[in-house]
Amino acid sequence: MSTPRLDRRLLSAITIGTVAVALGVAATVGETRLTSHSHAAGTPTPAPTVPDLPVPTPALTTTPPSPFLDRQVVVTGPDGVLRIGGHVIVNKTYALPEAFGPGGLAPEVDQAFAAMQADAASTGVVDLRIISGYRSFARQSQNYAQRVASVGQEVADRGMARPGHSEHQTGLAIDVNQLSTSFGQTEAGRWIAANAHRFGFIVRYPDGKEAATGFKYEPWHLRYLGVEFATELTASGLTIEEYYGLTSAY
Ligand SMILES: [Zn+2]
């Protein structure tokens, strides 16, 4: 059956304007196309059946949209925690619920730090130690209140997270050696910056990235992400916020 003839029949159906005829033509058009396609392929086959398709899940988004979302899964779980690609996200925009509290460092963080500490020690000159690990919501509330009383809220917010906004509440962040910006220029600080990713850690608040992360430079604050993502992020030079296209602001 030729295409011109199809067009004429379709035109005829439209001209006649009856529903019954129009449906009949539509069915004929469908069958004809299938037959024609089979001939063109040289392998006549029965009309394919259409399988039941899964119901698509609703699109998940962040604000603002990220160019990386097409290869990441964004989930706010029943625990109220935002995870992107399986990674817990905590910053000034994204908070943890008050009830969220693993009670200590995650086992993989303890293991990764022990491996990193041993590797650093093997150089004979770098001594690493954890000076702060897990902190509960309540503990962070106390620390933050003391900090605000001491230096005022504006200064406090640049260097200390409000309760619910601290990565230390996840059990996936550690502070090492000394809480001083000058730590970044020590041998241990330089070793951390160059090697932490090999053990799954990143320097979470790099120098010059306050506009992205919301926090000033903290060469001592390490976030565990696993070796693969930590290595990718470190190589990219991007912060978590820049990588995912997230804000970090109260
Ligand atoms: Zn910290």
C-alpha cells in the first residue's frame, strides 16, 4: 500500500468526518506501517507486542538544579537526611534532624583514619591524631551558644556550624591535629592536603572557597566520602557544593 493512497484515505476520513470511519482508517494506517516496515527490513515478523512499562518515578531535584544530577540520585530518606549519590549532605542550607545521631564515628571512618595515620607515620615525619570526631546535636548547640557569646553570631557563623548543620553530627567528619589556619602550612597539614583522598577524606573547607562552602578555611576538618569520590573531588578542585550545584547559606 503506497503512502499517497494512505494520505488520500486519511484525507477522505477527515472529509467524511464520521468517527467510525476515522477509527477504521487509523487502524488501517497502523497495520500498514508495520507491514511496510517488515518488508523494508526483509524479515517479515509478527506485529510486536508492547511490554508493560514500569511506572516512572518522580523526578528528583535540588535547588538550584545541578548539571550532575543526571548521574546522581538525590534522596531525602525517612531519617530526614539528604543524600546525593549515597553521600550525606550537610551544610548551611541542608541540616540534619535533631534526632539524627549515630553516637560516634562511623566504623569506616575509624578504619580509614587508622590506615591514613599509619601511612603518614611511615614517612617518619608526620604524626596525625584526631582531636574531635562525632558531636551530637545537643553538644553542637552548647558549643555554638558559647561561641556566639564569645565572638558574636556573625563571626561564629563563619567558623562554626549551627546545631543540625555540623558535619560532625554525621559521624563522618574529623578534626585533626590543631584547630588553626596555620596547620595548613605545617608538614602534617601539607601531607593531609596531598594525601587524604587516598584514604577517602577531603579537606572539606578549602582556602578560598568560603563563598561556596559557607565556611572559612579549615585545613584540619576532614570529611569522609570514600576513596573514589574523595579522589574525584580532590582532582577536580571542586567543593561538594560546587560539584553538586548546591547552596550553603542560612
Ligand atoms: Zn570540624
